[in-house]
Amino acid sequence: MKVIVLGAGVLGVTTAYYLAKQGAEVEVLDRQAGPGMETSFANAGELSYGMTSPWAAPGIPMKAVKWLFMRHRPLFIWPLISPTMWAWGIRMLSNCNADSYKINKGRMVRISNYSRDQLTDLMRDVKLDFDQRERGTLQLFRTEKQVKSSKADQEVLAEYDSPFEVLDKDACIAAEPALALVKKKFVGGLRLTADRTGDCRMFTLALADKAAELGVKFRYGVTIDKFTTENGHITGVHTDMGQETADKYVCCLGPYAPVLLKTIGIRLPIYPIKGYSITLPVTDPDAAPQSTIMDETHKVAITRLGDRIRVAGQAEIIGYNKRLGAHATDTVRYVVSDLFPKGGDVSRAEGWTGLRPMTPDGTPVIGPTRFDNLFLNTGHGTLGWTMACGSGRAVADAVLGKEPEISFDGLTAARYGQ
Ligand SMILES: Cc1cc2nc3c(=O)[nH]c(=O)nc-3n(C[C@H](O)[C@H](O)[C@H](O)COP(=O)(O)OP(=O)(O)OC[C@H]3O[C@@H](n4cnc5c(N)ncnc54)[C@H](O)[C@@H]3O)c2cc1C
């Protein structure tokens, strides 16, 4: 069976790998010059099994208003005249209630936990170097109010069997010794002990090499324009290099999936939510983070990746805009300088911006579609790296006609009536 995978981000590459591993003939098409060049390029590097939750949660609308007025704000909304953007926003707000949160969280955790197990198995199978560590995430609280409101999160974590520790100031320093230098800046933390970290792009590159060894053909510099269809069947993809055909197709185009799918009448509410990161060299390993520290006030994650520090965050609602303005990374620069003033060299930081493929309910869109040979693996929003191995494996199994090990119930485009 020949399968074309559209997109060579972390989702496309994991899908291709699991397909090839089970004997399929696979071709991957991407417009970039290599794998993982767009949203998978420089994310926060968190494998956030414990933090797998939708952004749409009770209380978020009020918090969002507060965030909009902060000096180093986690959220920025441009007042664009865009019906798609406002429709997405209204849909997201309609998910900010306890019942929807529970449903959406349950769906996301299903993929996330499966992903953790798949990554563990994968690393047993093949040697992959992506600056990985298994030292958890430390959610750092700067105020007593944050400590108090974390009680609700702890109940949810316990309900989903996600291991955690509540830490006082000294215990935070025991987990992240460099925080001893900034003792006065925080009051406590919550440590998600099962979380891991690693460089998503390095992983994507390394796994693409393993996939190529299994026979996957990667074709870069190919822009896909549209699908061709006949009676509920995909007959090919039209690209700037000509028509490509296969038996089955998997769409892993991240934030651009809805653009292409719209041409065949599949309307997905995936909106590009812009984020930023910087990557800086470690100058003093003892003054640098050991794992991920999530600054709860600014919603910025600081992650140790080998001899580098990755700092990422912000949610900017501005459509498909990938401009990296002169002051765009001021917030992430401020947070790392504030918490790890001697850990890395901010003057040598490299800036980056990427578009999270966000659904309003936080859950990705994976599995079959109404076209008998088209499958989706997209819409992973803030957690595409965390969910990649589980999503890739489950979709590959479905493409090959096998029963996936997790149910697609509530994960497919059918939940949007598509
Ligand atoms: C600031 C930031 C921090 C993040 N931090 C984390 C984190 O810590 N942990 C986590 O789990 N997730 C994180 N994420 C989310 C994660 O990075 C994404 O969910 C994930 O990278 C999405 O992968 P993808 O393969 O779906 O999309 P992409 O990586 O964007 O891949 C899509 C591919 O499709 C190709 N493509 C698109 N359109 C076309 C076309 N027309 N023709 C040909 N090719 C096309 C692109 O070139 C691209 O290679 C973060 C995101 C951001 C922005």
C-alpha cells in the first residue's frame, strides 16, 4: 500500500515512521528544505504529560482580560477583521466551562498518555538523540494566590493519575538548584514528576533519518495546492511539482491543514496561535535550569536542552503572520533573565516564532474523514510534541486498517460535523 503523508513536521514524520515500520510504502511531501522547519522547529521542548489540558478552561476569560493588560503579557489579540478568528474565539469561549473542560481534557489525556508509552517503546527500538531528559516540570508560583488556585489543578491531576509533588521554596531549590540565586522571586511550586523534555526539531530530524532507513521517501521543496477527488475518494494531490498519487493520504499540515482541507469541503476550526521562543547558550551549568520551569505568572516555559536553554511562550492572535519584530521576544528574554540571571547568555539568543495549530476545544483532529482514503493528524495546538508519538502510531494503524490502541471517539473531524 502506498501512502502519501502531507507535511514533515513532528506529526508527519512520526506518522511516516510508524507507517513504514509496518511495511507501507511512504512518501512525505513538504514545502520546506527539510523536516521540522515550521511549528516543530523551536518549541518549548516540554513533553507535558502532566500538563495536558485545554486552554479553554473555567476562569480563563477573566484571566485573559487580566493578561491583556500586563506589561509582559502572555496574550495579545489584534483586532483583525477576520470572521474566522472571531468565530474561533467564540467557540473557544464556549468551551470554558467545567463540563466541556472535563470532556476535552479526557480526550487529550487519552492521546498524551498513549504518546508517553509510544515514545518509551520507540526509544527502546531505536537510538535517538534529542537532548532528552526525564526530570519533570516545575510550575513556579510567584504569589500565594497562585499556590492556592493550584489546589484545583491538583485535584484534576489526582483524578487522572498524573504524579505530582507540592513544593515549598526550599524544595523548589532542591529540584532546580539555580533558583537559590533568585529566592525572593517565588513562593513555591508544583512539580509534575513524569514530564520529560527534549528538542522537538532534533527528534524530528533523527526520526526522519530512521524513517528514511525504512524506505520512506522524503520530497522537500514541494508545495501542495489542492486535493483532487472523485465520489468521496481522494485521487491525488496537486503540487507545484505536478500530481502525486497514492492509495491513502494523511494530512499533517499543522496550522495550514484547514487551508487545504477547505478546498474539498472539510471545514476545521484550527486557528494559528502565534508563539515565540529564544534559544541561548548555557554559560554556567550550575546557574542554568535542569529541566522545564513554567513561570505561572507570565506563562513562559524555560527548558534546558543540552548546553542550551529554550525559553518559549506567548499567545498572539494575529492570523498567519510569522513576522519576528524587533521587540517580539522581550517577554521571554525578561523571564529567563529574571529567573536564571547567570545561567545563559541572552545577548546570544536566537529568536523564533511559530504558529500553534489550535482547535477551540484543545483536542487535536485525528483519524478518518468522510473521504474513504483520507486521514487527519493535525490541530495539536500547544501539545504537538507531547502527543506526536501516540497520534502518529494511532493514525498509522488506522490507515493500515488495524484497530488503533486508543479510541478515536471524540477525536475526529466528526465532532465539528465534518
Ligand atoms: C512557542 C511554542 C511553544 C510550544 N511548546 C510546546 C511544548 O513545549 N510541547 C509541546 O508538546 N508542544 C509545543 N508546541 C506545539 C508544537 O510545537 C506543535 O503542536 C507541533 O509542532 C505541530 O506539529 P505539526 O507537525 O502539526 O506542524 P508543523 O511542524 O508546522 O508541520 C507542518 C508541515 O507542513 C508543511 N506544510 C504546510 N503547508 C504546506 C503546503 N501547502 N505544502 C507543503 N507543505 C506544507 C510545513 O512546511 C510543515 O513542515 C509549541 C508551539 C509553539 C509555537
